[in-house]
Amino acid sequence: MEGRRQRLIDDVRSAIAVKLTRQDILDTAIHLIDDFSPNFDWSGFYMMDGNQLVVASYIGPETPHTVIPLNSGICGAAASQKRSVVVDDVQSDPRFLACSISTRSEIVVPLMDGDRVLGEIDIDSNTPSFFTDDDRVMLEAVAAIVVTRLKEIGV
Ligand code: SME
């Protein structure tokens, strides 16, 4: 992995290691994630609550989509398919739920505990086709670290 991507993974691991609540872990991680790129224009965690996704921590414009059912949006698709989803052109994807009219591309990475989805990382960019495979791999590593820490504190 490229140096700055590995650095984000390491920074998230060490920063959340000392956090003791779910909210503190998610807030700390999302700040580091959002700082990774000026083209991450909305960065957030949605967490599963029953069979819906509920926004738990985010940086960016206020979103109208604070609760997302699993059959809705790119967020719902990633959680129900249990895999990362990258959309290069959100405006041509009928699943897309707009948080901001300026969004052009999006990545959603589930937080997996074995076969169970705990939540997901969702990032929007105002730049078309912004998210690369390297970003996906990096965010999947970050997601795994966040899951490990959430389980350590018993969430
Ligand atoms: N775009 C997402 C909804 C969440 S907002 O972008 C913050 C979706 O299509 O599920």
C-alpha cells in the first residue's frame, strides 16, 4: 500500500485505540478519513439500527438521509450486498439518494463482523469518478480496524 494510505490506516488504528465509546471512535475515525483528501466532500458513518442504517457521525453538509432502509440508496445496496460499492457517476445511478446536488461520485464500504453488517463508511465527492481501487482497499482496511475496536469496547 502507498505510504499515505498506509499512514491513514495506522493513524486511525492508534487514534481509536484510546477511545472508549462508539461515538468517540466513529467521530475520531471520520475526522482522519475526511482529512485524507480535499475531494472527500461528505464523509460519514451509518450504523445499523434494527434493519435500517442511521447516520452516526459525519463531516460535510447536513444530509436529508439520516435513516436509510436497506432497499434504498447506494448505502442500502452496499449493506444488503455486504460489499463495497463505488459509483463513478451518481447521476446515472437510479439507486442514488442525493445528500447534496453537487455530489458526482460515491464510495460505500460496509463494516463487516464476519457475515454481519454493523454499519458502513460512506464518502461523497463533487469530482466525477474520484474513488480508485486503492481508496477502496484503504477504506476496507479502515473499516476492519473500526470493527475490531468496536468489538473491543463491546458494541
Ligand atoms: N448517497 C447515499 C445517501 C447518503 S448521502 O450521500 C450522505 C445513497 O445513495 O445511499
